[in-house]
Amino acid sequence: MQSLIVIAIGGNSLIEDPNNQTVAAQYAACRKTVAHLVPLLQRGNRMLIVHGNGPQVGFILRRSELAKHELHFVPLDSCVADTQGAIGYNLQMALWNELRRVGMERSAATVITQMVVDSEDPSWRNPTKPIGSFMSAEQAERHAQSEGWAVSEDAGRGWRRMVPSPRPRAIVEIETIRTLLERDIVVIAAGGGGIPVRVETSGDLRGAEAVIDKDLAASLLAQTLEAEHFVISTAVDRVALHYNTPKQLWLDELSIAEAERYLAEGHFAPGSMKPKVEAMIEYLRATGGRGAITDPVHLGSAIAGRAGTRFSPT
């Protein structure tokens, strides 16, 4: 059996033009991303795809806000589940069409994935993940009073709701995912980082108002499944020091020790490259596998060791 590749793609990669965010436009962007995955499947590899959903969850929340005078509000865990289904559908259809185009008969399946989070995770006491629309200070205060939201001013652009982002601890549907991969089915799982659920004292699962970092979720999947390759697809082809400054320096290779040193020196921005590098380090420590961060165009070359920023245990 060929190598298992876990690939994490960002929700923003499905939106090429901020002025054209229709479902049709998102599918067109999705098909472009999938076209870069098909050559990896043609080589016989197994594949697990994890996707982001930040913009798409924002769309659902905004629709809920606009329709609140007529319809119920959609809780955050349901927003994640909705985007897992919708984006998974787009990816499945794009894979079907692209694989048929190259003469391959291979199927894909989306697994609506729940991620267990710890009730004692410190993020519950310090929500830092902004979601949803920008608000005025008055609107933010009203939501804080009526719905109990944590709100904060976001980089001078307005006020936003802040939610916890707990670390994923376990994958509820892991055996389903494993079985599908063993049957050579391309699996789309843990979209948006997975649906956060907490285990109650009875053993029952209950959805949580939180979001999980999709790169950490993808890393946990890659670790649990002992994937040979873990690749994070993002907007840039490599990781850089002093990004977007005159001192910018692209990095072709990084060891765990180097990556940790650069993290400690503050080179990677929170909410951007920092969680990606952290997710990569965790994967390498657990598996000793091969990792890379690159853009969709260079996915194949990065796995072959010719592009992107390649990560190694030593």
C-alpha cells in the first residue's frame, strides 16, 4: 500500500476574489486546488484532506444575524457541521470530475467529524478566536449582555465575537476514517478543525461553542494514522523569516530545533503561520515522518522534496 498523505487546505483558498464569494465561485476555486491533488493520487497514494472553514462559518453566522427576526440562531458547532457537509460536497464533486478527466476510478467520502476537547482547556477562560461580522461597540455590548458573548476590538476594524479555541484531544470517528482509507477511498474529514464536543460525566457527547484550529486537527489525524506525509497548503509557497519586510528570508528546510527557535523568537504570527509550524512540530515529534508547508501549486514538488518548506525531525 502506498504512502498516506494528510493535506490541510485553508478555507480562504476556496475564495479567490473577495468580491465574488458565491457558491459557484468557491467551487471553481475548489476544483483548481483539487487539480493539484490528483497527480498525487495518480501515483497510488492514499489521501486524507482537512479543510478550513473560517469565511464560510462567517457567512452562516451573518445569515443568521440577518434572519434573526424570523429564524432561530445557528449555534457554532452546527455551523461547523454545516460547512463540513457543504465544503466536503464541493471537494467530493471536484475530485470525481478531476479523476474522471484523467481516467481514474476512485471515490471520495466526507466524514462529519467530531473532535473531543478538554473541559479544562485554558481557552474556555480566555476566548481569543474572532468569528462573525464586525460590530460597533454598542452592538457588541448588546450581544454581550443578551447572549453572553465575549467581545473584543479587532485590530482597529471594529468589534467581534471572541470564542474559545481548545486543542483537539481525540477524534470520535477515527475508526471510520481509518477503514475508508484502507479501502483506498479519498477521505475528507475534520473540516474546520472538526466539530468541538465535550464528554459529559455520563459519557454522552455535547457540542461546544468553540472553534478548533484546523492545522492542529490535521496534525492530530496525521499522528493518529501514522501518515508518512503531512502537508499544510497555504497562500505562500514557503515559510519566511521577517515576512513581508525588507529583511524577508525564505526557508527551504527546517528541523524541529530550528522551528522551535524561530517560534520562540516570534517570527511566526499567531493566527497565521505560528499554528501551522506548531502543528508540523507536533506531527514530526510523534511520527518522524516528512512534513511540508507550501501553496497548492507546489504540493507535489514539496512532497518530492523539491519545493516548499520541508520539515525534518533533525
